[in-house]
Amino acid sequence: MIITINQQKLRRAISALEKIVVRNLSLPILQNIALNTDNGRLKLSSTNLEIGINYWIGAKVEEEGSVAIPARVLSDFVNNVSDEKLTITTKENNILINSNNYKTQILGFSVKEFPIIPKSKTEALISLPAQQWRKLFGAITDSAALSDARPELTGVRLGVVAGFLEVAATDGFRLAERRLGGDFISNFNGNGLIIPRATVQELMRILDGQETELVAMTVSENQIFFSTQESELVSRLIDGCYPDYKKLIPEKVVSRLVVNRTELEKGVRLASIFSSGVADIKLCIEKNELRIAAQNAARGEVNARIGGELKGEGFTSAVNYHYLLDGLKIIEGESIALEFTGDGGPLVLKGEKHSQALYLIMPLRS
């Protein structure tokens, strides 16, 4: 293989691939990124056997070839090279990288040992601009469970609800939900899919900075594919039945207070300084005011007051401040509605003028 490529494009491709590279003593080849020439482009591939990514970048190909190179070494080198153009030549299972100021040899392996990454064989169910996928999935994974005790809760549920493409994630303590409408959903059969948390995070990393490029989603048996002109991500889906999270969302509320997002976030962050070991803060609503309080025997206490517009009766609730801050990443708009359902009930966050997202937090027991 003899190719000439742009350093910045190679750097971006490696960045999209290296996060899923894992140390595997039984399959050391998984610590590598596979390089293959492919129809006038360079294809880079990585996999951890749960997720696989192919990424193509333009290259001047003088001679075809392939090789597998340790991801860490390749990444560290390319990230520290300042030359714009790099010439890569394979010599047996090694590569020589030459530029104006550098001459480097990196030891590698035969690509024949590298696992085959599945390719999609069916038509796309949904095609959306990258910006819309990022908006749909953004910050949703924060609410997925970290424990494998209930595997289905470690993923993000994707489906069609009431004519909207909807994603949801819950760990049993909070619930995040976001919707997206459009004619494209007529091609989706509506069955819920459970996408692993890590898969969604990798997709967001690949699409970072992209706006208008179309991203096609395909489902085949127990796998899901997200494809663009320059990349394809494939992942297994999580088997199981996602809980009926709609039952968690209250139909009626007894109180609704609308406050400014910036003031709410600032108040929560101030209170977090004085929270206890369970990250608790107290929300007290009375008249047209929200009081955020926290007390710590070793640090002291704080009371932050925020003006707002109240409909209904006052209430008091203790919540985890981490969850509340995560919820503000989900909800859009400068005005945030806090809805309370009564003693022991959840706190619901919504945008005052944006109805496409919802965030629910279960209260802490006093």
C-alpha cells in the first residue's frame, strides 16, 4: 500500500474509531485499527465485537494494500504531527509514514486476523440530517442505567409514539424523553428498539460538527446500522422488553412553576456545594418563588431564591442535583416549567414553549 492523505482528515477518522478499541488478551487484534484501500479511498475500521465502525477518507492511492496498526500508537503519532500531508507505505505488516519533517515506522499486524464488520443488507428505515440525529439523541444517554442488573435499562429506547419518532432512557430514578416529528416516520414500523448506551455515544461522536449530511438508519435482525457517505456504525441491539415508561409520566399536576433556565441552573450549582453525600437539594415553591436549599454539617448551608410564575399550590421536594442538571440538558428554551404531582410524586421538567422533550425525577426519601 502506498497512499497520500491529509493529516487532519486522518486525525478525525482515528478520533471516531479509537474510543471503542479495547484491550483484549484473548483477541489482541482488537487493539488495532485496520487500514484498507477501498475504491480510491482509505477505509479505517475498529471493533470491540459489540460495536463496529468503518470510516472512509479521501486519499491518493498509488498502490492497494491493507494492514492493522495499534490504535494508541497511531493516534498518538498522528495527533502530534504538524505536517499537512502524510505518505503511508506498507512494508510487510508495518507502515512507514513520511512527510516533510517526519519519517516514522510503526509495527503492525496482518489485517487477515481482524474481525469482519457486518454490512447492512436492507434499505434504510429512516434518513435524517446529522443535526436532527444529534438533537434527538443529545444528552439522552445520561439517564440510561449504568448497572447491568436490568440490561434493557442500559440502552436507549427508539420507537414511534403518536406519530413522533421518540427516544427515551431511564435508570429507575429519572426518565428522559425526546420527540421528533416528520413524514419520514411513515417508513418505520414502530416496534421499539433498544440501542446500547455506548452505541448512541459513539454515533454522537461520529456526527460531532456535522449538520446537513444525511444519516441513514437500518435494522437487520438484532443489529442496527447508522450510515453516512464517509462512515458506517454497526451495533448489536439489546434483547428484552423495555418498561412501559409512559406509566411514570403523570397525567395531572397540582403545581406548575415557570422559572428562568440560567437562574435555575445557577441556583442548583450553588446548592450543590452544600449538599450531603446523597447529592440532595431541597426545592421549596411558595407564591411566585422557588427556594433552593442545601445543608452540610461540615460546610454550612445555602438558600437561593428565584422568582417565577406559579399556577397551583406550593410544594417542597428533595431531589438529586446531578439529575436536575442533567435534565436541563434535555429541555430546550430559556423558560423551564417545574411540574409537581403531589407528596411522594415525581418532579417533571418541560420547556414552557417547547413540548418535544420531557424529564422526570423521582424525589429522594426524607
